[in-house]
Amino acid sequence: MDSDTKNTKSSTGEIKLCRDKELDLRKTFECGQCFRWNNAAHTDNRHEEAVSGDVRYIGVAHKNIIDLRTHDGAVYIHRIHPQNTSHIADYDILFNYFSLDEDYIKIQDNIADFSQKNGDKFMVDAAKYCSGLRILRQDPFEALISFIISANNNIPKIKLSIEDMCARFGKSLGEYGGKAYHAFPAPEALASRPDEIENIRAIGYRARAVREAAAKVLSGELILEELTPKYSTFKDSVKTLRTLYGIGEKVANCVALFGLGHMDAFPVDTWIKKALTSQYGIEKDFEKFAAEHFKVHPGIAQQYMFFYLREQNFKK
DNA sequence: GGGCAGGTCTAAG
DNA sequence: CTTAGACCTGCC
């Protein structure tokens, strides 16, 4: 067992990020909050992985290709490619990205506890099921564009559009494992070639919304930083986001939660709507209910509910 | 081939 | 203020 120091570099060059109890990569990446991480089972020991439960995910964040693997009860930064040249260490980038400063084990226990007291067995089960699921701190612009694309859409198609958009407009990050990777496009890249946005695969009528959002960010008409909790309340942020074409209540809540750090956001999609109706008998004012029922953790409760529901449904 | 997918907009009542 | 319909497109 290696030491418990946070920043241990192993002989293979891996950096230990945290214990796998604190961060479940599969749940965190498959719960619908992000679109650029993919399961990448080791081709050489797939069988071993299936038995051990260890996983490998490759994704792009902060202009880096990041290869994460779990083994020996911990999550490791296997490699960041190309070499991270920023002054921020690999470990610190991911520590913040996964919000490892937040004690999610405690939050999960807290949600399970008060749900137990409320007699809310559904949320008790959901919280337990989702141990290790974390809400990422994603780039605000990436969240804005990604969730505009997510409207009336499904995950495979959303990922298809985003990857095609990144290939067309994002800075090349080179190859990794024989695959080409690109950073998420900067606002100026999208805004400077508005006509090409129409050509993004499966973008459809969402092209206009992407085009206008990029233009407003580039012109300074929309400053996402000003919508973070440091400068704005959740409600004001949603109000501002909703002034953009193609952003309604649900998308605004997603951007607020996943891109801006508003943990009181509660995106209500068809799944959540069905769950709130079947489990709590709520037919309207879903957000109001969530704010009262889930106290200070509506955003996390929403993710627990969403992921738990999806997984139960797929098992059928 | 018709229906659906992690909504939003628009035109009407 | 509430409520139908239409809507790009890939996939079953």
C-alpha cells in the first residue's frame, strides 16, 4: 500500500488522484452531465478489468487529453497529453475539476439521512446507489454550448454533434492511442465561422442557438464569469441565460449547475418530471418542490435521481 | 418507415 | 399565464 499523501507519483508515472470511494468515474461520467469522456477498457486486459471492476476513461478537459484509470482502490491520472504546460499542476487541475475539496461522502450521507427522516425511501436508495458520483466543475462556455445542443436530443447524438464541432472548430491536441483529439472550441472560433456551424453533424435547428451564444460571449454581451455564484444568484443567472435564443428553463439550469457552480440549480427534464410525479405526486412547480425538499443540495439530488432512474430502467 | 429523444419557440386561447 | 404543435436528425 503506498502512502496516503495526495500527490504520490508512482513508478509508472501515474499520479494518485484520490480513493475510488470518493470518485466513481463511471457514475460521474455516465450521469449525463458531460459529453466528452469515454470508457476505454484496456485492450490488453479487458477480462481482468471486468473482474476487478477497474475502469479507464479518456476525455478532454482544459485543453488536455486526460487518461484516468482505477486500480488498487484509487483513481490515478495515468497520463495527460500533450504535456501540460500550464503553471497549474495536473493534480490541481483535476482536483478542481472533480471538486475534490467537497466532501461528497458527507453530502451523500446527509441527503440519505434527511431523506430517511422524511420517509423518502426513493431518495435514500438513489443516494446510496450513487456513491462516488460527483458534479464536475466544467468550463462555463463548454457547458453553455453543450447543453444548448442537448435540447430535445439524446446522448449519443449530442456526443456526435459535440465531437464533430470540436474537430471542426477546436484546437488540435494531437493523437493519443491512435486517435485525434481536439479541445472544445473557443468562442472566437465558433463566432468567426458562423456558416460552418450549420454543417456540424446532427446539429439541426440548434445551429442558430449555438451561433448566437458564441457571438454574445465573444462580443462581451454575455460574460459567463459574472453569472457564477461569486457575482450572481442562481435565479439571476438563469434569468440572464434564458434571454438567449434556444435556452429555456431546463438548459439554463444545466448550464448553471454544471458550468457555473450553482448547486441550487435543479434541471427538470422528462425523467425528473416522471420521477417527481410518481414518487412524490408533484405535477407542477418542480423546482420549488426541490428547493424545499432537498434543502441545500437540489443539484446533487437531481443527479442522484436522474442516474438512479436511468440505471434502473436499463436493467429492465 | 413511423416514432422517439435528457426542450424551446411560437401562435393561440 | 397556460397549452398544443412543429421542429433537425440519427437510430431502432
